[in-house]
Amino acid sequence: MPWLPVVHTPDEDVEYFRKEVLPKQTVCIAEDARKILGFIAYDKTWLNHLYIAPDNLRQGVGSELLSIAKAETKVLNLWTFQRNQAARDFYAKHGFLEVEFTDGASNEEKTPDVRMVWKA
């Protein structure tokens, strides 16, 4: 997403994942024999991260990871950027509904976003 402002250094991102994501969320990684294809991080009701390597998009990796999180809960909330139409379409295809739109004033990137919800 080249249009998204960069708000953290790579070292800050690593530290955040080390201290916050890995110990406090369920994290699943999709990989093949050569590399990591993508990952998902979630807790009881929030899907916090779902990222797929660009060369592995549209190959079912995201759907597979998302199915793991959906199998463990009855409700998932997530935020994505309004401008990220590919993500919005992906989540809508998987049963998420757009329920809240913001101007981005409350997120780090100051970029308009949308909250989506899936219910079993």
C-alpha cells in the first residue's frame, strides 16, 4: 500500500510484534518449503493482522488463514482502510459487513478506515 503513511521504523515494528502481538494474540503462519506466505493474528473478537506476501495473493492463503480464526470464535471485528478496496472485497466475500466508517483521526496513519464485523 504505497499510499499508506509510514509511521514506524522496521525496528519499532519488530519490537511491537515481540512485545504485543506474539505473547498476547493467536498467531498462525502459512508457509511452504521455501518461505512464509502470510500470517494472521487475532484474539477473542478482533482480527488484528492478516497479511499475505504480494506474490501469494489470490491463491487461497488468506482464505485459509481466515478460516482458522473464524473456527475459534463467533464474532470477529477488524479495521481496514477505506482506500484498501481489495481487502474490503476480500472480507465481504467472507461474510464481513461494513458497520462503521471514520475519517481516520483516531488511527496512527490518520487515514480513513472502516470497521467490519463477521458473525457466525
